Amino acid sequence: MSGQVSFGGNLVIGQVGVCEGAGFPAAVFSIPVQLGGGAGCAGSKPASVKTYGTSQVNSPVAFVTLPGVGVGQPVTKGNFLYLRTAVKMDIRLTMVGTPDTVSVLNVQGILVMEFPDANTLKLLEAQGVGTIEYAVTGNE
């Protein structure tokens, strides 16, 4: 099965209710946001496999594996991750490598990441108490 994942929009940073004559600074900073692209489709990337869901995590002292990513799961080599949580949680990412690379991120809110082909996501874990929404896509 072939498919793709697309992600795009604008990140806008500035004062609330900025308009001419409202004071200084009146500038707004706007950054276009899109995936790294490739194969002529800026803002999208191939995604033949995917997993997504919501998990209730209740593990304040140990990491638990989030279903859908890893050996025997729908995604074994993730190249895109979207994750959202309303409370502070530790997220452990294991990426393919020699040796594998492990990163622990303290997240509250939205996390969006792309992974290079040589270092795809192979395991996604969480530690804390709360609900996590996530989506992972890849080619394997």
C-alpha cells in the first residue's frame, strides 16, 4: 500500500490584536511550515504504513511502549511523528542506528518530528500520567 503524509500551515508569532496604530511593535512574525518534502511533492512525504491512536498512560516511574510502533507492529521504521499531550510527559524515542540512538524529551503540548531514512523511529514510549494522542507514518 502506498500513500503519503502531508503537513503544512503557518506559525504566526506576534501581539494579540495587532493592527496599525495599536502601538509598537506592530510586526507579526510568520513562518511557513511544511514537511521536508521530496519526489516533487513539497510538504509531503511517502507513507505506506501508519499508526495512530490515543493512549491513556498511567506509569509515573517507568516507560511504557505505545502500541503501533516496533517489531511486529504496523510501523517498524517511522519517518514522521505527531504527538500531543495536555500534561507534562516524558517521551522516549528509539531511532535505528549503529548503535541505536535513544532520546528522552519532556513534552507538554504538540510535538512534530521528521526522521531521516538512516535513523527512522523504531520504538515510541511514554512515562507519566495522562492521555497521549499520536500518529506515526513510515515506509515499513
